Amino acid sequence: MPVFISYRHEERLDAFILNERLLLEGITAQLVAFGGDGQPYDDLYGNACQQISDATHWIGLLPAEPDQDWWTAWLLGAAVMANRRVSFYCKADGELPAHLGKWPVMRERVHIDLFVRAYHDERTFQRAMVLPKGGIASADRHNADFFHADLKAKIRRGF
């Protein structure tokens, strides 16, 4: 049940803080930097596909201007197609693009605690946390939608 965390070099510190918080809770996370590191695109595409298929959750760290970040849109599409639990972390206070509105957005460190709680709730209630094999995609899609709605509500309420 690992969490895949994608970030750009500029969000490196936030990615490390997020990773450490998850590790303190016993949640395995995989950090992958995207953009500007000189790695060939073929390697990045293959790496991203493998990371998403190996994870149950994806947290994308958003830059200050997320509408300019094409990696986020690409990773979002791959994660949604694979029925992964999607959330974003963005410290910028501005409005996010409308196409990101369906998924929960963490903006403060306390929101990371809410993610941890939602993650552990899924484990406790056994909502298809194992990586799907074959024909259980619709149940996992429903559970992913529940996770998104639940975490968004927790963030909105603050608990």
C-alpha cells in the first residue's frame, strides 16, 4: 500500500517533509522528481507508469502555477485510469485550475495528518487497499471516489 509522491525540484523540501510524516505513521512512500533533471522523457514515462502501478495512492506536489505543469495533468490521467487514490499538496494560496477540483488539496501540514487518518481509515475498513487484480476495478473505483470525497470533507472541516 505504498504512496507515490511526485514533485519538481522546487518542491523538494515539501516532498521530504511529507515523506517523513508518512514514514512516521508507518506508510511507505516513494519520492520521484519530475521536470528539469535532465532525465530522458522515455525514462520518466516508464518510471511514472511503474510507480503508479506499484502504488495505491498518489500525492502530487503542485508548483505555484499548477496550470503550467503538464506533468501533473499526465500523472493525474494515469492515476485515475488505474483507480489510484489521488490528492495534491500545494502551499500556494491561489486558485487551482478547475480540472483539479475533484481531488483533495492539502495546503497545510495539518492536512497531511488528515491524509494519514483517511489512509488508515481505508485500511481499517478494508476498502480495496490491495492493488487490484482483474475484475474488481469497479469496486476499487467506488472506493477511490469515497476516499477523495472523505479527504476533501475532512480538509474542509479541519478534522
